[in-house]
Amino acid sequence: MELNVDYLIDLSESWLPLVLQYAGQLGLALITLALGWWLINVITSRVGRLLQRRQVDPTLHGFIGSLASIVFKVLLLVSVASMVGIETTSFVAAIGAAGLAIGLALQGSLSNFAGGVLILLFRPFRVGEFIEAQGISGTVDSIQIFHTILRTLDNKTVIMPNGSLSNGNIINYSRQPQRRVETAVGIDYSADIKTARQVLLGIAEDPRVLREPAPVVVVTGLGDNSVNLALRVWVATADWGAVNAEFLEQAKEKLEAVGIGIPFPQRVVHLVQQ
């Protein structure tokens, strides 16, 4: 019995300092873990609310919040592990190597992801707007993290990668509330320009045409076979397509009604006999 007591005393004298030493480190690490975890949750929730107040797309601020939370929590776990004496150098190196390998393997996808983030943040276009990009025109059906989906005028679905979309030129036809309609026609050189101007301005009496800026008719060029005129009016963006098509038809009909012809290219061929 005395032997067992002496043995326990000797054993306690050997491991008690280690327990006291590592208990303090472990307690500090647990406190750091708890406080850090709570602080990360607070920061990510506030960032989410800030993005929501700035009307950032819900898909984007949810993704950013989740990604930031994961990254910060991994860093917190590595820091806590180093506090209790665990060697983290090799672990950090492995994470870095894995990240590099994943980045090289997914560089195209990462480019599309970065483009999606830029589009959702800066909003060069929104869902429902009509745009032209990469040689394709269509209405924006949805904006996703990696792709943007367009619907063309003939009802085709086009899936465009956000990487190339964000780095190219984008024409947004729907962003401005008003657009200019230009109806170009050519008249005979013998026709009276003032009469043609009055006829074209009569077309502009359409109620869809805005009075300010006022409609104008200008001479845009002297062609090989005609004097080129342009009727320029401003309309609401929603009316642009219908007005553009109707005015061109009306211009032909009304000019011909007053005897002003719209010439077409002609060639005179002289036959020379030997």
C-alpha cells in the first residue's frame, strides 16, 4: 500500500506540471475559439445586412457571407491549434498547395465567378433588360454566379459565361427611359426637300413621340441616286421597336402620296457596236 502511494506521488510530480502548463494553454485556446467564432458570426451577419441595404443581389451576398465565414473559421482553427502546441506549418503549406492546384484547375471557372461578382456588384444590366454583348442580343432572364442567361428575340436561350461578358463591351438598350428613333429615307434629287420635311414631320405627330426634344428632319447625305433624309424623334424606350417599324412604312406611303419618289440604284448601260 505504501508502495502504491509513493508511486502515485512520484507520478503526480511528473505529470502535474505538464497538466498545469497545457491546461492554461488549452483554456486560453478554448476561450479564443469561442470568442473568435462569435466575432466571425457577428461580422458576417453585419456584412450581409450591409450588402442587403445596398440592394446587392441576394445570391451574391449569401455566397459572400458563406465564403467569408468559412475562410475566417479555418484561419481561426489553425490559430487555435498553434496555441495548444500543434505544428501547423505543414498544414498551412498543404492548404496553400491545395488552393494553388484548385485555382490552376478551375481558372476558367474562377474567371467566370469573378465576372459574376462584378456584374452583380456594379449591375451593368439587370434581369428583364435588353442588352447586346459578344455579338448576341437578348433579354436578360437570369444572372447567376458563373453564367448569365439571355432570351433572344426569336425565343432562343443563350447561356453566356460571365468572364467574357464582364470583360467585353455591353450595350444596354433598356437602361435609359428614352431613346431616339431615326427613320432614314432617300428622295429624288428633283423632289422638294421642304415638302418632304413637312410630310415627315407630319408622321411625328404620333402621340407616342415626345415633344421635347422636338422632332427634326435633317439631310444626312447626298447619295449616288438620292438625297438622304432622316426623321429623328424621341420616344419612351418601351415604344422604340413599334415606332421604328411603323414610321418607316408610313414614310414611304406618305411621300409617295404627295408624288415624292424614293429612288433605287440604277445603272445605265451603253452598248457600243464595232
